[in-house]
Amino acid sequence: METKLFDEDHIAEAAAVLAKGGLVAFPTETVYGLGASALLPDAVAQVYQVKGRPSDNPLIVHVAASAQVEAFVDNLSPMAKKLMKTFWPGPLTLIFKIKAGSLPSIVTGGLDTAAFRMPDHPQTLALIEKVQQPLVGPSANTSGKPSPTSAAHVWHDLQGKIAGILDGGTTRIGVESTVLDLSDPSGKPIILRPGAIAKEQLEAVLETEVLLDKHLVSAGEAPKAPGMKYKHYAPNTKVMMVKEANWPAAIAWAQANHLKVGVLAGPTIADAVRKETAAIYQYFDDSPEAAARGLFAGLRALDESTAGFDLLLAATFSEAGIGAAYMNRLKKAANHEYFQENK
């Protein structure tokens, strides 16, 4: 299959492909999504097949207007409307109970709930409007690998497997959206996946407590949101997390074991370890925002390098604000393994 690159002048052409059941990757402010019409089960089935994604892993439905959600959800609550007004378009996904039969079960993973968001990218909003149907949009990569933050990343993983890629440049945020479960009207809202919209921001708007789901989804349990159950974000090269105080010991241990090491970190750590490591992917600055934006690109760049690293060492951040989203992704990429000084 030929994969065509679309630019902003050819959005109508990309929309025509989607309307006919084809797959087109699209840019958002978070990561690139693999688009298919949410109303065409055969097209959605292709998304699972192309990605190698487990069929019980639900998909997020992307809309161009809040009103589109009302076709699938009865009586949006005042809480939901307030969140949409405040954070849409933007990196917030909301989970609702849906009208029976309003979405194909392949979209929802067989659940009676579905996740919705309005992406903050003008090209993709225009694309959805042209298709005149909501789009599913899981990350446009091979399932389990680092998510794509540029059209080049999508091309690397899916060239020849999908009809097209809408090139909207490098993504602004770099980690997937916050997922907030509003499906229980009598319960408190629950964050199922942290993202750029932090718990504190949600609580400030809602003026109520927002819970954070930390349970591990069991083998027989269907996840309510992407990223809860299966291995995610991991490159082929082993990744290990390093806390700030442990960098000298980690570098010394790697040298003593003759390991070829790549590093992902901000400028301060990068400058301190540069002479003792094979290569560094340096975040733009020392902030968690820069780390989140650079994490997936850094994992990909080092993993795909011809240098052949034995190990990637990645800097940790405080789990506050977007740091929670960064650490959520990094922990999964590293299989929750930290460098320990007694190694």
C-alpha cells in the first residue's frame, strides 16, 4: 500500500480517504493519532490490525465540537459541560456511559462507556469537520512502542500499512491526554491516565475532589481507557530510570560493566554526564514540560540509532503537574525499574 503525505492544503483529500474507510494518521497537540471513522467497524478493525493492538483496549473518539458528543451520550452533566467549556479543545479525554448501540462495540472494547476528546490542532479539527464523522485516534505507532510526536515517527512505523499521514509538524505537548472517568454520576471523577491537564487543575475548576486510579488492570479485566493494561511506550533497548542524586553512581556502574549508555535528560544532568556516556538526547530545558515533550522522541532517537546502546538512562521528575504524566509514561517504558546504588 502506498502511504501518502497530506499537508494542510489537502485536508479534503485526506477526509475523503477516511470517509471511504481508509486510515489516515493525524496530528494533535499531544501525539499523532491513527485515524479511522468511529462509525465504520471495518475501518476501526484495521486500526487494531495495523497497530497490533489488543481488541479489548478501547479507543478514544475524537470530535470537532462538544455537540457531537450528544449523539452518543444522554444528558451531559453540568460537570461535563464545565470541563468541556474550560479544557476543550485540549488534552482532556472524558469517559461517559453511552446510548446503547450508538457506537460500534469494537470502538468501546465491549464496554457500555466510551472516551471522547476534542484535539487542539486546527488541521485535525478541520479534518473531522470535513469527514462529518467522529474519528478514533489511538497513537499512530506499533502498539507498545514509544508514541509518535512527528509525521516522521508515524512514517517509520506505519509506512506502507496506512493510506496517509496528515503532517502537522511536531506535537506541542508530547504525551497523551489526561483521561477522566465521568461514567458514574453518583461518584467522584477519576483520573485513569495522567496527562497535561493535572489533577489540581481539574479540582480547581470542579471545586470537588478528583481521584487518581492506581489499580493494576488484571488479565481478565477490560481496561476503561488506553494505557491501563498492556505494555506501553517501550523501545527495544532496555530503559532504566535514574533519580537526580543517583546519576554519578549510575554512570560509574555502567562504566564498570562496560555498558554503552544513552541518556535522556535536561541540560544540567546532560552537561554533568556528557563525557562518560556514548550519546545524549537533551531535553530543551530542565522543566517537566520539556521532558514530557521530548520523552518519546528521545526514546525513539536513541533506540533507532546505529550506535547500538546496551542501556538508556532517563532522568526522573517530581510527580506533580505534567511531571505525573511524564513519569507515568517513563515508568512503563522502563518496566518500573530504577537504578539502585547497590547494583
